[in-house]
Amino acid sequence: MDDFLARITIDPNICHGKPTIRGLRYPVENMLELLASGMTMEELLEDYPDLEKEDFLACLNYASKLLHVKSIHRIAS
């Protein structure tokens, strides 16, 4: 699974330094939002032919790794 994480890149010159897929201008955040909205990987692969199934799996893996924190605190609103 860590091989998937190699597909996620952070470059301050691309998408304001947000994590993207393979240095392309596809922010991980956007791909996760599309998956969360109910789009299937097959639909995404049709819409983004320069991406691969492994790219979307890498996004999910990246999000999963971000949630491995010791504690989560509510931010005062």
C-alpha cells in the first residue's frame, strides 16, 4: 500500500502545494470529493483518461493515513 503513496505528490508550484496525483493538476481533495459523491472509479476513469485505478486507490490510502492521528480535537466555532 505504501507504493500507492508514491503516486501522491506535493509541489508548492502545483495547485498551491496541495497533494496531487503524480504531479498532475488533479488535487487529491477533489478526487476524494468525487468518490464521496457516489461516482465510481470506472466513471472517474472515463472522465479522467490520463489517470489510473491505482491513482484513485492512492487517494483513498492517503486519506486513510491522514486519519491515523493520536487524537482529534473539535475546533471552537
